[in-house]
Amino acid sequence: VKIIDFSFMPKIIRILSKDHRDEESSTSENQLFDIIISGGGMVGTAMACSLGLDPNLAGKKILLLEAGHKKEMDRVPETYSTRVSSISPGSATLLSLGAWDHIANMRCKPYNKMQVWDACSDALITFDKDNLQDEMAYIVENDVIVAALTKQLQTLSDHVKVQYRTKVVKYTWPRPYHVSESIPWVQVTLANGKTLQTKLLIGADGPNSMVRREAGIPTVKWNYDQSAVVAVLHLSESTENNVAWQRFLPTGPIAMLPLSDTESSLVWSTSHQHAEELLQLDEESFVDAINSAFWSNENHSEMVETAGSLFRTALSVLMPDSGSARQLPPSVAGIGPKSRVMFPLGMGHATEYIRHRVAIIGDAAHRVHPLAGQGANLGFGDVAYLTKVLSQAAFNGKDLGKSMQHLLEFETERQRHNLPMMAAIDLMKRLYSTNAAPMVLLRTFGLQATNALPPLKEQIMAYASK
Amino acid sequence: MYSKKLARLAFGLLAESTLKCPLTRSVSSRVNAVRTPCSWTVCLHHRQKNPLSEGLTRLNVRTVSQTTLDPAEVRKFQAMASKWWDLQGEFAALHSMNDLRVPFIRDNLLNVHGIRQLGKPLAGLRILDVGCGGGVLSEPLGRLGADVRGIDPVEDSVQTAELHSSYDPDLRERVRYQACTLEELAEEELEGFHAVVASEVMEHLADLDAFASCCQQVLKPGGSLFITTINKTNLSYVFGIVAAEQLLRIVPSGTHDWEKFVSPEDLERLLESFGFYVEAIRGMMYNPLTGAWSWQQSTAINYALHAIKRKEEPQPGQVWAESENLDEPGRATNYS
């Protein structure tokens, strides 16, 4: 009698019935994150810090992916770097959760006053706080900001992890409906072949955002026919240097932002051709070009001058206390050893900031002209609000990526804030890009009138400081 | 306001079968009375052996503790799963009710127990979700750190809930589901839970006394009982039955029985007689246009209730003296 051995049956049954979902999840369990932030620039790193410091998000697993290498700065380098940002008090508050101390220890320059004036007329506007003692904003090098945030992140390393030199090659989006046997999380495939999973993906990967592109979010964008030339300027003589200067030339605005008593940062937006010419000039000619751009009145026309001074007289009759004398910026003697750089300018706005399990922040969501110094601040504003919204969602036990209600709240609030700002900046850029007489007259009157109305100026400053 | 069981029943899976539910006032009189296919009043009846359900149970050889799923089962679950967890589907109002329920439970538990751990405010607390359905309320409570046990007599819901929470390792550890009734659980878990949640369940039960008694058994002394249900008023008839079921058809006809609604006063009296102290009652309102719930003063339609089990064991059948001082739980002097 043959006895058929069935002892292997249980094993086979177990193998056949083995839930491959279990298998998948057991290997990827340690690679399922609550939040992955793609892009470790100023805004991405600030987002990681902000999430890491939030008490309601304690215990959540957060990962920051950055394609470049770690930016550490034990000592501040002697020379200033060319890329700087104007940090508003609102952004400083966000960063004050630790990183600001590092920034203050490294290097930053507060300024108290800003003068903006036209090259085609005498119109000018100055912004300052009531008593010139208060700081309006701060000029900080981008490298310093990133290094300070990186330092802050190191203190949060128990639940915020960072992977440098990590490039993402593919995103796989989950279906919004729960379908059995499919993974409900966002999958991030790295260049080294590994796949990570996350409940919420935050895209902070810059104006050419891959997250935005792969998610299929339509974007309204156009290129300005302008490039910005940046350099570090050595001033002729040491001065208190707490004023930011910006002059609107017909070719584009030129700005001088204080870095220290003897040095300032140049941001000159002009046509591509002119920008290339400027880069080719030798140091002396370049310096001459800068000084002449700030000082010369060659673009004034008589008619405009007469009209302008008439209007100014009229205003001074109506509002005797208003109006300011035009001051001239300090003259430039030389430029810093780091070479001048140019980069193209454009405008971009994503029509949606969120999708199922995705959110985009910073330049990935909105890109602006540097003429108002608002680009970084808009990004930091996104960081602050998204953190607040996610914190609330976590405190209500919600699935962070699936809670469309909270993500929509973020999108609505930030679009309401960002769009008017972007529209205003774009309008300014277009308004000042011409020296046709009617436009010049219009903007001359407009600028002078605004300058004569302190309440209006205060509103503008408050909006820009948020 | 919604019958969580509705969609499943509509698929005809349990159209004829009814479930064992010993919470009956009088079994014999009710057995033949209410047998509507779409009603959750099925809990009135003992399980009736039905060829259809027998066939199904034979297919369902696996218990709910295993995660392996038969492809045929998976297809069924897919249809149901999208209903439970489709945030724009039939159960959308239950999902949006979480905006009120979860903070209500969380804040009241935090008041009693204090914050335990940052990021996980309910860590270390054992919570029982009675009538958990697809786990709509169990999951957020699990995410807040609590140890949640969800029970529901309907196996299919429990499997849906398990499937949905199985992908998230956090939830897998903290939220467990079981297909059983409260009675069955009460036998095993005497005084095992810090809190019991019975949300949108009361209006579907027949025997509230048995329910209250079981809750009293499974709760630790000083433990919390959270109930959300519908009031028995003219207004709730107009909005809950007429408007919701017949006019706007938010809920199919016959889902709710106005007779079963409980007023907060009756509920309070019932709970007090079982050794609870009612700590808070708040009115809730659903706005069908926005799909959102909000708190309101009036408890005329929906309301939420928080009761605490008194620390001293009452003698069975004890009637409490009407006394102004009977405010704090755990006072021994008034018991005789």
C-alpha cells in the first residue's frame, strides 16, 4: 500500500497563499515615509526644518532629497557670494525657529530704507519704517541661509532624514480611489534604483520642477526677455550702508543691496544682449557702467521733467509733509573677486499647488522677477502655511496626503496671497520697460502720488513683509 | 444619520440573512415583524440559516485575522471598499463627521488623561469602536496613537476595514478589527478599555439596556463613553427622515426608524442608571450643501455625548437619590 506523503502540502498551501502584499510591505516598511520633500534648496530645507520642529508632527518620518551635496559652512568665507535674497520680517520669524541664530552668527545685513526711482523722470518713492531705527528687511546670502538650515536640520536627525547626492528619476502616483492590491502611496524611484514610498510628497524642486511636470499640473509661464547680472561691489568709501537702492532703467531695473559697510550686491536685470556685453567688459568699464546707470540723467526728457515737477508742486501743496529728496547711492569702486554671473528671468505660476498626495511650494509653484525681492519670501510663506495646515491635520488624526480638505486650504490661502503679488510685480516690470512718453508720465504721476500717501506705503510694506 | 451597513446590504449579500444579535427586548415578537432588505434593524433577529448565506460562509473559510484574500472575495471588496473609503461617495458624510468626532473624543480624553506623548496624544489608551463599519473612525484614532479595537457584527465591513488599514504599518500595529458583537467581547474584556466609542450606532439598536450594561462592563472605572446619535424630535423626523430619505434622498427610504431615535434626556437617564456620569452633550448639524458638520447649540437633530463610568461599582438595580451633589464621579457616600 502506497502511503502518499502529504506533509509538504501545508508548506505549498502557505507558499501559494502567501500574501505578496505582506512581502512587499515587509521590505518597504522601513522605506515608507510620512512626508518626502523633493529638493533641498532654501525653501525645501526650510520646509524640512519647519516640519521637524512642529510638535504635532513629532514621530512622523520625514525625508529630504537633494541632488547636490551637503552645504556646510563652518566659517563664513571671506568673500561674499553673488546670490543673495532679501528676507522679510515674516520670513525671519519662520526662520527664527533656530536657524536665524545661525544666520545671525554667520552673516546678514539689515536695512532700514529703500529708495526706488525712475531713470526717465525725477519720480521716486522711498520706503522706511517710521523711525529709521527699525529694520525693514535683511539681505542674506543664499548659501548662508541653506547652511544655517542644514545646521538646524542636524539637530532634528532622529525623525528628519536627509539624503544628499540623490537624484529622482521617476514618480509613480497612486490612484485616488482605494483599490485592493495596489499601493496607495506615492512612489519615488531614485537614480540608484531604490524606490521609496511616501504618504505625502512635497515638491520644492525649483522653477523647472519635475514634481510639477510629472504630476501634470498646468503652469502659466513666460520668459521675460531679460537676464539678471549679479556681482559683489566694493564701494568707494565706507558708509553706514543701510539703504537698498533700485533704479528703473528702460532696459530693466538695477539694484544695489547692502552687504556690509564696504560692500553691496548688484542685481542688474537687462536684455540678454546687454547682459552678455556687461559680462564681457573689463572691471573698470563695468564699474563705470554701474555708476552711470545709477547717476546719469540721460533718459530724462524735457516734457517729462516739466510735467513731473508740476505734479510734484501740486502734491506738495496738497500734502506739505510728503515727498522726499532724492538721494544718490554710494559710488562703486570695484567688484568682488568672484566672477559676475548672469541667469535668465521669467515668470511662472502653477494653476494648482496640490494634487492627491502632492503639494508644491516655492519656485516650483511660483516664479517671479527679482525686482521686488519677493521670490524667497513667497516660498517661506508657503512653508509656514503648509506646516500649519499639516500640523492641524495630524492633530486630527488625518492621513496627511489624503486629506484634500487641508491641502485645499493651503492652496487657496497661498494663491490668494501670491497671485496679487505676482501680478503687481509683473505689472511693474512691464510698466517700467518702456520710455514712451505716455507710460513715463503715467508712472511718474503714479509713483509720486504713492510716495505722497504714507498710509498706502505702509500697506505695501506690510503686505511685502508677511 | 447614515446607515453604514446600507451599501453592503444593497448588494444583496446579506439581503435575506440576518445576524445574531441577542440585544433583543423580546425576540419572539420581533422575529417576524421587521424584515426589510435594506434595513439595519437586522440586529433584532437571531441568525437565520439561509442557503444563500450558508453558501457564502462556506466560501469564506478564512477568519478575519488572516490577510490572505481570495480573488473572488477581493472583487467583492473592491466594490465595497470604494464605497466605504470613497471620500465623495455615499459615506462622505461619515468621513466629514470625523472633523467633529475626532476632536471631541481627543479633547475629552486629553482632559481626563493629560497629554501623553507629543505627536501621539492618545498613546497608551485602549479604545473600543463599537459598530466600526469600514474603520472610518478607528483609523484617525489609531493615528493619534491609541490602541483601537474595532468591532462590527458584519464580517464584510471588518474585512474592508482590515484591508484598508493593512497598507499603513502604523495602523496595522495599533488598530485591530474583530467581527463580533459587543456581548461576545464583553465576556472577554472586562474593564479592559479606557474609552468606548459608539458613533451612529444607537439609532439602530433595539435593546439599549443591554448595550449600556455591556459598555459598563468593558470600561475601566473612570473610563469614557462617547456616543453620537440622533434625537427623537419632530425636527429630527422632518430633517432626518422626510428630508434626508424621501426628499433629498441622501439616505434610502427605510434606513432609519424614528421610533428608535433616542433623546439625550432618555439616554442620560439610562446611562446614569448604569453607573455613568454624563459629562457633556453637544448638538451637531449637517449642511448638505457644503457636506460639512458643525457644532450647534441645539441637540434637536444630531448630538454627541460624553459620559464617564463612575469609579465605584454600583449595586445592580440601584436607584440614585436625586441630589444636587451627585456631580463628581466616584463619590462613595451616595451609594447605599
